[in-house]
Amino acid sequence: MKIDVYCDEAYPDLLSSEDKQAKYLFIGSLWLRTEDRESYKQAIHDLRNEYKIGPEFKWNKVSPSKLDFYKRLVEWFVEQEENLRFRCIAIDSGKVDLLKYHGNDQELGFYKFYYQVLNQWIHECNEYQIFCDYKSNRRRDRLQVLKRCLDYANLSATISTVQAIKSEESVLIQLADLLVGIASAKFNNKLIEGSSKADLVEHLESSLGKAIVPTGLCEKKFNFFRINFSGVW
């Protein structure tokens, strides 16, 4: 089976910033069968046209005037059931030891966590195309190294590409942005009671029939993994 994965993140600079605006860095991924890509894109374009939304939608653009569109969009996401899945990870930036584990390189640490959000959902015999929201990196080979690591860890799967695309060019990257923004705002306690963003989060939780909280790996629709740095026994 051929699978497309569209990725985005929230608070990506937390590992390097001294003025932290949040506690948790989030990386999110939207998973779908490649054969469904065009029909999903068309459905999102149709919704965007129906509600007269501009060329780009994302979490930071949620507002009272556009709330009906965003509510209908998350309803549509839920209606696709497990054919359209979301997985994100939350990283407590205060517990990341860059010097000890990442060569004091925040960019390297960031892509190691990117590996974690992807690797657990890669299965044998499938072929994957992974699209990341464009990010300016100090080293140009970060995505090539990420692909190589995924290749080595999944010898019975095919990682055909790991490439960056600009969010304004992909409604599926924009949907990933929206969903990771929702998870991040809820978990980082960034929601203002009575705001349109808080209303949207509540609407998604109602549509899902469950709260947005960390889940087990078996959760397929809205999977939420919080990295445990203390370990288990």
C-alpha cells in the first residue's frame, strides 16, 4: 500500500530559545492512502470555496469570522474515520539534554524527534512519501539523513521520499498545521476561555467523542504521544 504523510510542528524553536513561549514542542503528521490524496484535496478545496476562505488556512488564522469553516473542516476530518489519521508527539523542552544526547545541536535534536513521530507508524511492505513543512535548516542534508535513518530502521518498507514543501502549496500540510496547533494549544494551556480557538478544540473533542490527551500507540485516529524522559521499568 502507498501512504502519504504530511507533517508540521508547533513551537519548533523551543529547543534553542531562552525566552520560551510554551513548555512543549509538538510535531504532527497526517497519514492517508496515496490513492485518496486527490479526492481529499478536492474536498478541502470545496469547503474552502464554500466558506470563502483565502488561499491558506491554519491554526493561527482561526477567528470568529472563520469559525464555521474550521468546525466543518474538523468534522470532515473525523468523518473520514481511520482512512485519514493524525499522530503527534509532545516534547518537554525543559527536559531535553542537548549537550549529552544531541551534540549540543538543537537542529539535530529536533530531527531525532521527527524520526520518532514517523517511525512507529511505518509498517512492512508499505511505501511512504513524507512531506514536511518547509523549514530553514543550518544543514541542508537534514531530510536526507532523516530518510536514511528511516530506511535503515524499516528494511521491509519503502521510504520513497522525504521532502520539504511550502504550506501554502498544500492543503494537507495546512490541515496538519491545524491539528497540531489544536493539540499544542490544549496541552500547553494556551486556550482562552470563550475564544474561537477554545470553541474549535471543544468541537473537535466532541466530534471525536474523546478529549485530546496522550493516548496509547493503538489509537489510530488522533494519536498523541508524550515522550517520557524518565524511562520506565
